[in-house]
Amino acid sequence: MKSKIFISCGQANANEVKVANEVSTWLNSEGYQPYVAIETQSILDVNSGIISELKSSDYYIFINFKRDQIVNGETTFYRGSVFTNQELGIAYAMGFEKMLFINQKDVRREGIFGYLVSNTPEFDNYDEVLPIIKDAIAKAKWTNDYSRNLIIQHLRWGNPISYTDHTGRRNVKGLNVDVFNNRPDVGASNTVCRLRTIFTNGVTNISPDRSHLKCCGSPGYSNIIWPKDHIAFDLFSIHLDNPTDIFLHSALDVNPRVPIINSIGKYELEYEVFAKGFSPITFVVDLDFTGDPKTTLAKIK
């Protein structure tokens, strides 16, 4: 999944629009997903647009263009964009760790911006902005696979166990994955995972069981992921007494439980993860199912 970069900058004239397009185009060419904030007119637009986009973003770039000229005695300076500075306040409150601040020459640093440390040089001409951003991103070592939201990692096979739930007991070997919350400030409450589709032999089918999957080492099917922490989910298990059967450890209240796969072959299993206040994420597990737990292979696609 591409890292999403929220670009907060004014677009009050053709030059500012050009800068926003140049920055967005370059970031896209570098494998990022840029989002250029458009000034909104109401609190409803802020809630439905700006805040939701900030929540789903991983990086934040602040470009402070000139606005009103202020003359105070012999001192002359410019104000920055009020709306852009408001976005900066929201981003700061959301706990962004990776931020770049680019200020136009003679624009006074006010509000929260006045308290933030920035080592990027100020720009005078519009064509200086993109080179400054390129240099700053290189020095900050940003990567296009970083996320401050939910991350899938550490796909692995568990040890053989005797698993018991509301549908009975089975001897199984399960495939597990960690869901990591990379936010430093917010827990991911009510985190759940489900199997959405199964692809095999050129055909995609909706999973026969799309209920919540079991959290590893926990009695429930949803959990909270604390900031900078993770939980694990059981993605599926191979029945050791009948190894051509693959089952889900899910909340589906049907007895007896029916296998989702009962023949060897190559499969792509698409999963979805949801958590309150976080953007949903999807991932695909490539499964080479041999009917033997020792030789069956699985990897994140």
C-alpha cells in the first residue's frame, strides 16, 4: 500500500496551483499517494473532507504561501494562509510524527507554526518549492511504504494445537498475522478481520464465511490495538486429521463448521481489517495448498 501524503497549501492563484500540481505529480512518480487539500467553506466540509483525509494520511507537508501584507510601524511582513495554518493545527493534534514545513520568505510564523522547529530553507520564488521538498524528503529518509495507521506484518505458521470453539474441537495448524497500529496517539478500538474473497482457477468467489476471525490468544473476535502495539489474527487453519480441509476460526454460529477449502491448489485469499477511526485495509495471502501442512506455502502478495 502506498504511503499517503497530505499536502496542505494554498491555491489562491495560478502559481500556487502550479506548485501544488508539481509537488503532487512528483510524489506520485516516487510511489506515494498525494492528497492536495482544497480549501473548504464550512465546518461540515472540514469534518467530512479534511479531517477524514488527515486521519488516513501518513505524512504531512505544510507550504505557507504569502497572504495579507501587514505594516506595523517600520516593520512589514506577510500573513500565511489562515486555512492552511488551521490544517496544521489539526494535523499537530492528530500526532503526526513525519512532517515538513516550507515557508515563503517574509511570511511570519504564527500560531502553532511559530513553535515548531523547521530546518528547511524558506523560498522566495515559486519554482524553488519542489526542489526544497525533494531535498527535505531525501534528508528525512521518507519511504513510500511507511504508514502511521494499521500495518499488516509477520505472516507465520503457528504450532500444531488442539483448537476448541462453539463448533467443536479440531487438531489444527494455523496461519497467523499481526496487525500493527503505528499511530502514537490513538488506539484502534473494535479491530476486526474477515476473509472477503477466495480466488482460484481464474474465478473470484465471495467467502462462504465473512464473519469476524479469531484474535490469537484472546477469547474474542475483536480487540483494541494500543498505540504502537499489535494484535494477531487467525487467518485460517489446516485440519491435521484431515489435511485437505482448511477452516476458519470465526464467529459464524453454524455447527458443524464447513471448510472453506477442501482440495489442493493455488489460492488467493483477500482479507479486510476494520478498526474504529482508522481507514480499512485489505491484503491478499498467496496460498500454495499441497494438502500437507509441512509443504503448504503462504505469503502476503
